[in-house]
Amino acid sequence: MMTSHGTAHDTAVSAVDKWIKVSKQTSSLAGAAAVFVDDLRTGRNVRTWSRVNLEQILPYRLEMPRLLLVVRAGALFLPILLTWLALSQVIGPFAQFIQNQQPSANFLWFWQTNPGESFAGVFELGHVALTAAAVLAFLSVLAMRIAWWETSRAERTEHAYSEMLSAVEAYFVSVREN
């Protein structure tokens, strides 16, 4: 039968392994953290490690969805860019239209109706507005997805970290008592 010290050791090792996996540090542990984890797994130097502040060796680490944040930041100005691109394509034909055909024409009417197909149809107000709305809808969904991802990830990470700290401290208490 396994002693409570042995059970505490197994629980601590399991909790540290879970924390390393959840915090995505399986291949990035270095220095004292790598030595600590190796010593903990093998049961070496545990009396020495039991006197060290565990939070300094294995600090709390939360992974951020970097790619999603970069996509969101990059796409944030896309509707404005599309609108200004369309304006740049419509302004010249509008100036010619008011000089040659109808001096009192309304720019928004011209942009929406594109009389005489003065500019490429893709730059018509309706198309630009629909495209900008689609991009904004995508950004809204992306922002909600990022918020959900960050929240759920933080909850899992915090839980795993607190479990790891508790398990390792319980093991170290048994080491200090022996």
C-alpha cells in the first residue's frame, strides 16, 4: 500500500504535469523550472525545493490568442479602407458628371445609381456598404470569440495553477514533516 507521502508525491507530479500542459510550457521550461520539475518527478532534492517559493519557479502564465488578436487588429480598419478606396474611384467620374451633364447632381445619388456606368460596379455605394457591414459582422463575431476564448482559457488555467500549487505544497508539507 502506498503511503500518504507517496500519494502526495504522485498527486503533485500529476498536478505539475497538468499545469505545464494547460499553460503550454511543455517545450519551453528552462533553468530552475526545468530542474525543479525533473527533481519533483524523480523525488530528488525535495527537501531543498520545499523551502523555495514555488510561484517564482513556476509563475502563473496565461496564453493569449495572438493570431486572432492580430487578425482583429488588422481587419479593424478594413471597412474604412474599402470606403476610401471606393470614394477615390467615384470622385473623378462624379466631377466629370457634374461638369458635363448635371451640375446639381447629389453625390450619394451618383454613388448609388452609377449613371452610365461611370465607374466599376463593385464601387457602388450598396456594394461598399454591404461589404463593410460583412467585415464589421465578422469583426463582431471575432471579438466575441476572442473574449470567450480568453475567459474560458483563463478559468481553466487558474484552476490548474491553483490545483498545482495546492498539490505541491501538500507534498512539501509531508516532506518537511519527515
